[in-house]
Amino acid sequence: MRDNEILEKIESFPRWHYRFDLGGHKTPIYENKMAVRHRNRALHFFDPMVELFGGSLKGKRVLDLGCNAGWWSLRAITEGADYVLGVDGRGMHVEQSEFVFEVKGVEKDRYDFVEANLFDLDFRRFGEFDIVLCLGLLYHISKPIDLMERIGSVSTDLLLVDTAVSPVKGSVFEVRRDSLEEARDAVDYEIVLVPSAQAVHDLASQFGYRTVTLKPDFRNPKGLPDYRGANDYRRGLRRAFFCSKKTDLSELSAEVESLPEAPQSFRREAWRDESFSS
């Protein structure tokens, strides 16, 4: 693709959520601080995932749900993944992903991008996946159990979740409203369910995963604290989770944190009332 064609294509899109360097042209990310946020998110959870697999994703098949413009898909390919399937509900994001991969020269047999509602697409058509990326997605959907069931049907090992979380202690899903017109939000229903950290653990456990929560420790490449664009992690409103069926999570290089103890009113035993016993 010629230099002028790359520039024209970049400018043809009304919005870019991630900053890419495409043939020497930077995509115009909607907020500059978000470029720092995404870099530090990668340092926080993506790099430790690669380290967990011995420093490379060679031999791995990766499913990227809600792939947007393919930023995380590209990271997986760059780290050696054999194949990536990216799925997004918005055609613009799929077009951006395919454009990014074309400019980057990724072999076409190593990826597919599909425009689809996650609840309509049969993931099994594409085989099984060693790694499933659920990054910035879980809090934008209305059917988390359905989604996890679909993931579990094709996931053979690791599920990486990065999501906004409800600050409510205990295992709960908080009802919120998304805008269907906002490119970063839901694509099917305005009503979405935002999980608490405990709910993520319980949801993953139901489908055979062991889960740990990463402790936020955002630092720049020089090792200095850097929460630009990422105060939601520092305030406890967003967390990353490693969910595994096979891989030993005790080998993680990142620090993990304990779940907050649920108040008595949220504990299962508090819901039982002997007066209703038969």
C-alpha cells in the first residue's frame, strides 16, 4: 500500500480508539492520554501473560472479543501467536483491523476479523483457542453468563479479562446503561451488567476456570508510577483477571490481590432462613 493511500485511509475513519504507527503515520487517537493508558495496560496484564507462557505466544491460537481496531490482536501476533480471530460488533472496527494488519504485513492465514454480535456467532466454527482476550468488554454486555458459556465452549486454557468492576462488595452485577451510539459502548442493549470482582471469579469458576485478580501497579517503561488515563484502576473501579483451565497461575510474575470480604448481607448463608425449611 502506497504512503498516500495509507494516510488517506487513516483519515477516512471518523474515530480511532488506539494509536498505531502505520507506515510512519500515527493514527489520531481521540485522547492523547489514552495512548499512555493502553501502553501501561499492556505492561500491567499483557506482558505478564506472555511471560507466563515462557516469553512467547508461539503455537497459540488467540480469540480477541470486542477487538476494536485490532490493537490487542496485533500485540498477540507480534508476540508470536500462530493465529488470531478478532470479533467486533461494529463494521468500522473490523475494517480498521483489516487495514492495520495489511499495513503491518501480517500473513493473511494468521488472522481473521469478523463483524458479528457475540451472541449470534458460533465460535466453534473457528476451532478451539488457547487464549481468549476479553478486554474492555464484560461491562458492556447484558448477558455475562451466556458470554462465558460461549467462551468456555472454545477456550482450552487461559482467559484474560480486563473490565470495569462494581465497587459493591460481594458477588453482584450492577445494572447500568450504555449508549448504543458511543463506539466504545454496548452494541445490542442499553442495559448492561457490570460485575464486582467477586462476580468475575464466580462467573469464571462456573465454567471451569481458576481465577486471580491482578493488583494494579501502573508504571512506565522506566519503572515509575504512571496512572495517566488510568485512575479507574487506582480507585478500584477496574481490574484485570487471569482465568485458567490448565496453566499454573502461581507462576505469574505480576502481583495479585485478595478479594474484599463480602458484608454479611451478601453472604449466601445470610439468605437462608430456617423458617422456610420444609
